[in-house]
Amino acid sequence: MCDVRRVRIVLACLLLTAVACDWGGDSYTVAVDLRPDIQALAAEEQSDADDAVERLAAHGDAAVPALVQAIATEAMPIKLGALDALAHIGTRRALAALTDIAMRPGDPEVRATALLRLGEDGGEAGRVALEAGLADPAPMVRQTAAVACGAVCTSPESIERIVEVGLGDLPDNELGRLRGTLGQLLARTDEVGTRTRQIVRARTEAVGAGRRDARRRGRREAQDERGEGRGEYRRFHWRHLLRTRASGRRAW
């Protein structure tokens, strides 16, 4: 009889989209289908979407497969909400799913959001993905990785890339967050802080020198253009003067 009951429980689990099963003796628990809550991630009211995230996160690791499936197949609002739910779960399994999503080829917005959530966790779990994101060909992924790194990405190559992103064209709000990342690294009193200060100083000097060179080139080009213009005027003036003198008319 006990075996029959266990078979029925297993069959029930297989029929559900996301199921958590735990039996011992006469007690067992079966979680319901997560589809309604996953669809609610796209609710027009943000509060409703936030509630759906909380409900999904309450299922813990049992919800991870369904959330990963939603990220792979659903529309963008549901994808982003599912990433939030994985971050709220925050277990090793959920963070591993975020890392996998961030590192594999896919939509840059999805990958960038996964990196942002890994950075908010602040642990070592996302360090590999964040450091890889700093060299990503997609600008959105690269910039988000630099913002999200915090004090996690401490290798010389990572610091170089963070500084490089900061010297590029960033929106003001992202630039402010990136300064927070660099601030954490610069404030350190260990070797990482020393290395960061050296890199920032060297890159700042290099950029300053490049800008000075560009200004000098611009001034030379402007002078050349003005010189050419004066030369044309002088040539025109003397030609005009010769013609007027030859004809006997005054040139002025």
C-alpha cells in the first residue's frame, strides 16, 4: 500500500510544471504549478509583479528549473522578473543558474541583468561571470559588469577594464555607479587598493596626454586652415590689384 501511494506521488510530481516533493512516513507536500505566478511577472502594476517575485522565491530551489525555462522561452518582462526571483532565492543553485545565464550567448539585456543581480549578491559566486563580462563584446554587458563588480573583481586585468569602461561614454547614472565601484577598490588599504590607484593614475595620465595631443592637433589644423584662407585672400587680392592697375582703375 505504501509503495502504491509513493508511485502516485511521483506521478503527480511529473505532471506538474514545478514541484517540490518531500515524504517521510505518512506526510508529504506537493507544490502547485508555478505558471500563474510566472505569467504574473509581466503584470502592468509593478506591485503585482513584485508580489509574484516574492511568491516564486518562496519556493526556493524547487522553483529554479521553472524560472530558468521561463528565461529561455518567455517575453522580456517575464525574463527579467524571473532573474529577480532567482536573485531573491539566493541559494547556491539559484546563483549558479544566474552565472550560467550571464556567461552563455544570449540577449545582452538578459545577460547584463543577470550580472547585475550577481553583483548585488556581493559574493564570490558571481566573480567569474563578472570578470568575464568585463571583456564581453556587447557594450551593455561590459558596462554592467563594470558597475556590478564592486569589490569582487580585483585582478589587475579586471581593474584595467573597469577603468577603461569608466573612461568611455557612459550615461551619467551609470557613471555615478561605476565611481562607487572604483571607490570601493580605491579605499582598500591592501595590495588591491595600491594596484587600483596605480592603474587609475597611469590611465588618467595617458588620457590627459592624449587629450593634450588632440588639442594641439586641432590648433594646428585650425591654423593651417586659417593660413590657407589668408593665402587665398592674398592671391585673390593681388590678382585683383594687377587687373585694376592694368585697366587704369583704382583698386580701392
